[in-house]
Amino acid sequence: MKPSRVLSAIFMLLALALGSLAASACTSATDSGASSSSGSGSSGGY
């Protein structure tokens, strides 16, 4: 019983970490996209 509980806890932690990483990646991607699209002239257009 205990090893399965440990594994489930590890999987839950990994899922939480992946979720937070995906959320931060999405927010950073949207932020960079918004900044590049809104201020393309100031950022060089690329």
C-alpha cells in the first residue's frame, strides 16, 4: 500500500509541476506575442 501511495504522490507532484510550467509557458508566450505584435516597431519587428 505504501509504495503505491508514494508513487501516486510523486505523480501528483509531477502533474502539478507540469501544469504550472505549462501555465507559465503559455503566459510568457502570450505576453511575448502581445508585446511583439503591439510594439513590433520598437522591438525590431522580429
